[in-house]
Amino acid sequence: MWDWLIPVGEWFASLSSSDWIALVGTSATVIALIFAAWQLHIAARAHKLNQEAQREALRPYVVAQFLPPRSEADSGRIGVKNFGKTAARDVHVSFDPPLPRLTKEEVQRNSISNVEIYIPAIKLLDQVFGSPIKTLVPDQQIECTYWHARKRYDGFLAPKRFRDTPEKEADHKAREVRERAEFESANAGLSADGFSADTKAVIKYKDDNGVEYSDRFGLDAAAL
């Protein structure tokens, strides 16, 4: 099994002193070249990681967030802001799922009684975000009306009765409880414009080098 080692041993035994010196020198050179190649690989890897870290630190970072109303009669807004260190270019804002397009009259019927609807939120969003934002510099924020509060059940869906018999009063209360449950189930998590609290804002943009970025952000207004 080990017969092949005999010729190898004989070969080594036949080497002169000068042959051994040359062999050792060649081996040292090969090892040095391998080590140098490995060092170059490590340096190139470190340089690449450093470049990626610098690019990440200096990149634009555009975020969409829900901004709560500042008063009871105010509407919730969407804010699109660049939290990064450099400008964002060609910023596209869209929504998933696509937002319904209700008329002013439909939105007014859905809204709370003390709020006058002049323009549906979808039209304002079209005006602000319908076309790409060419440049969004660091710390710049663009806001737009987004969430008109939807009316809540107030008990007036059931006709009021006064001085009714206890049986009829019980019937009216049962009807109101049923109507309230049906109303809240049909309108839960919706704005007056019909927007869902589960809607996501989809943001796409580029940096100065043309590198593209894309993010999705929840616009959870269900607590309102």
C-alpha cells in the first residue's frame, strides 16, 4: 500500500545540499505568495465593507408616517420625510391597497358632524403625491391630509320613544344595541374617505448615484 513512498524517499535522498537550499527557497517563496494573496483578499474585503458602511451612513432614508390630528376637528395627515444624510431623488409615493375614490358628498356623509369636508383626501393626495417628488433634501417633510374621522354610532339610527311601555323601551334598547354592533362592524378601521387602517404607504426613490430604494410603512390610524 505504501510502496509509492519508496521512490519519493529515494528522490529526497538523492538531493544535494544545493538542491535542498533551492527547494527550501522555492517553498518559502510559494508560501509568501499565498500569504500575500490572502492579505490582499482580506484588504479588498475590508475596503468593500467600509465602502458599503459609508454608503449606508450617507444614503437618503425616506419614511412615511401617520401624523395624528392636532385637534378634535382636525384630520390625520401623512408625512413623508427624509431622515437620511443626502437628498432623495425621484420619490414615488403609492398606497397598498389602492385608496378608494369617494366623492365629496360621500365623504361628508361618513364624517363626524362637526367637520366640513371641502375636498376629499384622495384629491389632496393626488395633488401632493400624484407625481414623483424630484428632490427631498435631508430633514425635509411633505405633509398631506389623509384621515378624515368617520362618524360613530350615536343612537339616532333607532327612533326615539318617550313614555313608552317598559316592553317597548326594552325593544328599542335591543334594536339600538343591534344597530350599534352592525354599524361598528361595518365601519371599523375605516376613515370617512373609506381608507383602511391597514393601508401601507409604498415609497420608492433613488440616491445621487442612481441606487434605488423601496420601503413599505404602515399608516395605522385605527386608534382614532
